Amino acid sequence: MDLMTLSVMFTSLLGEVQNEDVMRSLELMGKGMLGIFIVMVLIFLVIVILNKATKKKD
Amino acid sequence: MNEFSFLTDGVQYIIEHPNMLVMWLIGGILIWLAIKKDYEPALLLPMGFGAILVNLPLPGVIGDENTVGIVKWLFEVGIEASEAFPLLLFVGIGAMIDFGPLLSNPRMLLFGGAAQFGIFLTVTVAVLLGFPLVDAMSIGVIGAADGPTSIFVSKVLNSSYMGAIAVAAYSYMALVPIIQPAAIKLVTTKKERMIRMPYNPAQVSRTTRILFPIIVTLIAGLIAPQSASLVGFLMFGNLIRECGRLEVLSQTAQGPLANLITIFLGVTIAFQMQADQFLNWGTLLVMLLGLVAFMFDTIGGVLFAKLLNVFLPKDRKINPMVGGAGISAFPMSARVIQKMALKEDNQNHLLMHAVGANVAGQIGSVVAGGIILSFGQIFGMIG
């Protein structure tokens, strides 16, 4: 039984679950977490470079 | 006697709208939590009083067809028109944060990312419960563990649950000392909680401290443009703090500015706590989902630390509890981790590591908010 079938079978307290919304929320989860990690890794690299570049000068 | 009917009109109004009495009770509970339990009193008290204030007979503080009440005006100007209140509060928060522990140990940034997992999981859970995606995305941001971000995102997405989201965000932040230990113990062993981490901070130059807020703003603004205002105002506050030339402004941002905004933010948010909007099953579910978000944020951070440990040499293992500090509730989460570490081993001092992860969480949460908004734009929810 795939996710789509499960979600169609599921009727919540607030109303029917929208299949399209489920798929979009999963897309958001995958791409969102990836996006955060990309930003964090970039900031990490910036800090490492800044720390190295300014170590002796200051 | 009819000329004295104005004395009883208000009572008559309340009898006709008994839901308002429930909101008075909710307002009373929030005030009680603020005063008696010391749960985020700076926000819960104004929100509690505001909940009573906005549930009085009209026009009251809301207004009617002919007038605009003060709370409605504050909401329209301070939040609806420009999201000014939460953003201005970010200037104050930025001025309060010392990114030093993060700059000297930048790998903590990864936990600030991992501990946002609860946000995205909660969006999916909310959708499965039947919330429209736009509301689910707003509800998920409760997991940012950051009140202003939750308010900002739910406003931009125009969620009808903004009041409940704000109440949940601030209530659960106050409950971090209860939620986090439970979540951490669920996914760690005693042995893992006893891992020691020596603290040897690298020296951080002033140049780095000054360039950091500028570069973070550039990176976040380029990758997630919707986060520019959130990250930008946070980092602007931090730049005022770190530049070394604006001590008076820094103190003003940390103190009077943050305090002034805080006083009015709670009452203004209460505009969304009018009985007819607030009292529904959705509100109860929002409160429940907020707990899910906080729990899985913590679990996300902890599990990510455990994953890293698989690849790290024995002497450089990370205490997985530090990962849990990657949520944004600063500095409460770091203190919770320190307390838990000392409880397991009274010589294990994790505070500075946890503070590093915690301030990384502050960045992670605003970036997550920006990413949610970017997707809101992609999905056609934002005009």
C-alpha cells in the first residue's frame, strides 16, 4: 500500500487530507533540511576561513 | 429604566457570547503560568491580559465599523503591515547574542541545522491531520523555538492560527527544561550522556566577530532570500554589539528596545485570540503539534550527533546531548544540557559546547523560517 493510498484513506479531525499537500510537505522536508545544511556548511567554511585569515593579523 | 440599559448592555453581550468567558479563563491561565510558574512571563502575561482585553464587548480595543480599536491598530501597523514588531525584537536579540562560542567551535553549526528537523516533520504531521499546507507550514515553525520567527512566518503566510501558534511557541519555550530531558533520554544511553568533551576554544579575532554577521546575512540572503529580513535584523543587532563603537546603541537594543517591543508584542498578538477565531479543534491540535515539533527538534539534533560519532575517533566523540541544544531556545536549552550532563557526571562541563550549538540554533531557526517562506512563494502562497 503506497503513501498516496494511505493518505486518501485517512480522514482527519479537520477534514480530508490533500494528497498534493502531503507530497509537498515531504518535498519541503527533504529540500528544507538540505537547504539548511547547505547554509550551515557555507557559514562553517566562512568561519574557518575567517579564523585562519585573521589569526596572525590580530 | 431604559436610559440605564447601557449599564447592563455589556453583561447582556457576554451572555450572548459565552465563548468570551472561556477566553477570559484562558487569559487567566496564561497570566497564572507567567506569574506563578515563571513561564516566559514577559510574553505570556501580556498575551494573557490581551486575551481578556480582546474578548470584551465591542467596540472595546478591537473597534467596529466606525472605529479602529488600539489593539487592532497595533496589529495592523506592528504586524500585519510590515511584521515590524518581531523584526525589531530581532535587533535586540541579535545584540544580546555572543556568537563567540560558535565562532571558536564552528562544527556546532551542524547541530543548529539538524535540530530544525522537528519543524519539517511537524509540517507533514499537520498535513496528515488535515491542516491546509499553508497552516501546516506555519505550525511547523513553532519548532523554530523562537517566538518572533513563528509570528513572522505565520503572518507572512497569513495563517488563521497565528494566535495559537504564538501561544504554543512561547509556552513550549518555557517548557524546554521539561521537554528536552524527556526527549534526550528517549534516544540516548547513560553512557552516551556521560561522554566528556574537553573545551579548548580557539581565539576569535575582532575582525571575525565583525565580519561574521555581515557574511551570514549575505549567505542567507542569497540562498534563502525570504530569510533576509529575519537574518538581517538579527545580524544587524549583533553587528551593533560587536563593532565596539556603539556600546550605547547595543545596550539600548538589548534593553529598552527589546523590552518595549516585548510589552506590546504580547498584547498585539492577542488580537488573534478573539473567541470566534481561537476556540476550535484546530487550536488544540496546534498546541499538540507544537510539542511534537519541540520533541523532534531535540531528537533530530541528538541523533545527528550520534551519527557523527560513528565517524569520529574515540577521543573526539561528541556528547549527543549537545546536539539537542541546537534548537533555538537560547540560552535555556544550553543550560538544560549542562544540568543534565552534571547530573550524569558531576565533572562533565558541556555548557560552552551547548551554548555554541544553541546560538547556531538561533541562526538555523531563522534560516528554516526563511526556507519555509521561500517554499511558500514557490507553492504560490505568498503574493
